[in-house]
Amino acid sequence: MSRNRLVPLAIGVAVALAACGPRETWEQSVTRVRGGYRIEPMGFRGMRDDDGSPVLDVDVLVVNTGRVSLRWLTLLVHVQGPDGRDRLARRAPVDVAMLLPGVTAGLTAVVRGVDLNKGENVLLELEGEPPQDALAEYPEYGSDRRGMP
């Protein structure tokens, strides 16, 4: 066999072997799909619910740049004091079921039990790889596997 024919054969074998790698776990699949979402904070407001309990509403622009949709997308909401340090950080799930691939929508993350004080700021984070020991706080890692590969 000539050398000119061996190079394409070697490349073909390498591609075939790479395709036979280990199968993606459910958690890895969800993490990959989460990576297709982009968020942009649009505003926040401290409010009181009907019972008088504090509620923090965070408006966010969410776009699904991937090929698959999730039912939920959990955001990490940071409340920073006037000194710029985190006073608290809480996870807030956002219902993104209607956000088909390529669609952008304004949504609201709701964090109950958080009083917003004067001079505080709110930041949002979409964690790239959530901590393994905290996955129970992320509804997208739950057992609802509709629409997922």
C-alpha cells in the first residue's frame, strides 16, 4: 500500500476510535446543554409577597444558543454589599421550557427570603460546572429527562 493511501486510512481510524469513546452520563449531558444558554441581567427589585416576606426578583435576558432545550436553568444570584463583597449567594431556578433553540426571552429569577438593603447590588452567574454535591439544588439535573438526548 502506498504512503499516499496510508495517511487517509490512519486519519479514518483515528476518527472512528474517537467516536467510540465513553458514553456521556446524564449529568455530563445536562452540563453540556446548560453551556448553550447565555444570560444577561436586566434589573432587580426587592419586594414583599402577600405575607410580607421579602422577595428578590431578578430580571434576566436568556438565550438558548444550543440545539436542545432544558426545562429549568438554575442561576446563582449574588447579593453584594456596598463594599462589593458577597453578602449572600443563592441558587434560583428559572423555567426555560418554552425557550427553544435560537430563542431569546426576558425571564425572572425569584429568590424568596432575601431582603435587599440600600446600596446593595445583585449579580447573576450561570455556573459552568455546578458542584457535584449541590446538584440536588438544580431541577435541571432531576429525573425529568423530556427533550434531552
